[in-house]
Amino acid sequence: LAGKDWGEYKGAAWYLATIPANAVDGKYLLKFGSVSGRCWVYIDGETKKSHGNDRQPFTVDFTSEKKPDEQITIVVRVQAKNGKGGLVGPCNLVTTRELAGETLLTVALGNHARGKIDDALNMYDEFLRNHPDSPRKAEISGYRIAIYAVKGDLENLEANKPQKPSMAYLYRLAGLY
């Protein structure tokens, strides 16, 4: 349904998602970036949260509803009063593991910015070990390569060649920097 022009349609928009029974245990949050219209979130048929038409981010915590070996059904209803409405910002399911990874990454980036490059490098490595399939893997690999370049660590630069080398990387390899 995303991206389809519904013209002058006025009414409710429904969104459905399920979390499989074999999903990881931990905290479950549904994070909404923005909703245009009144919004209701149902977890397994029960109203979990309603939200007004303020286009502000909000989060629904449904950790207590996740039982081991049981599927969860999430339904979101959005009702716009006038004109277009619906989920107009991102809507993401976040688990404890992802929250911990993002916290670790935030601290690593802060250390990197403050010049604590050894601490940042250790945290980047830990993040990649714990989140090997992260969509931010290429970004983090780039940060690691930048640290190796600054430190003059040619062995690690050679072992972690970037797909698109930066100028700092090329200068360091050429001995010009």
C-alpha cells in the first residue's frame, strides 16, 4: 500500500504485522516517527495505545505481551479527518539487542569525536561482533579504517581495505600522510 496514490480517499488506513513465535526474548518497542490522523495500536486484538494527530514521535512498549513460543499480531489503525493521513514517518520494531547496540554505538562515536580512538575502536569491534548483520556495518567499518589511518596501522589498513577508499586511507598507504 505504501507509495500508492489513493486520490481523495477518506477513511481508516490499517496496517498489520506479526512477530513470529521464535523471535528473540527481551524488550519489544514499536517506534513511530510520525502519524497524520488519530492512531490506535492493537496487540493481539487489545487496544494498547491511542495517539492524537500531532505528528510527534511516540513509542509503544509491548514487552509484557510477548510470550515465549507465541506469535504476536500488531494492528495499527489511522483515521484522518481531512485529506491525506496515515503513517507519514518511519515505524520500526526495536528489540533489546538493537537498543543495546545503538547505545554502544552512540558511546563509541562520542569517544571517537573526543579523540579516545582506542576506546572507540574497541567499541566498534564489539558492535560488529554482536551485530554482524547490522545495516550500519559499512559505516562502522569506515570509522575503523579512519582510526587505523590516523594511527598509521598499515597492517590493519591492509587487512580492512574499504570498498571505496578515502583520501586519508590512500595517503597513509602511500606514506604521504
